[in-house]
Amino acid sequence: MDPQMRTLRARLGAHAMWANTVDPASRTAKARAAANGRFEREARAKHPDATDEQIARVAGHLKSAYFQRLALASAKSRRAKNTPAAA
């Protein structure tokens, strides 16, 4: 199967799955909890004596920094693809 056909089939499957889901938040709750747990563990490792409130604040910043790094890498990749090669 070529990549374009694979993409179309994956999109079809995703739309069918979400059409059968009344409450998307509950469907993705476990994944979100696991992802947030990662940032909380990282925050506790950096600041073992911090309060729960401080850990939550630090974890929020770690999560934001993670997604900003992803956005930066994506922008760099798009820029590299759109830059003409040197002749």
C-alpha cells in the first residue's frame, strides 16, 4: 500500500473511531494522566523538597517547554524543506 493510501485509511479509521466516542475526554484520560505524570516525576526529581503546589507549577512549565521544543523542531524542519538547495 502506498503512503497516500495508508494516510487516507488512517484518517478514515480515526474519524470512525471518534464518531463512536461520545466523551472524547474520558477516552483520552489515561494517556493524558500518563503524560502529565512524566512531567510531575521530572519536577519532583529536580525539586524533591517542593510542595505539591510548587511541583504542579514546575510540571506545567516543563510541559510547556517540551511542547515549545517540539514546535521549534517542527519549524526548523519545515524551513529546511522549503529552503532551496544551494547551487
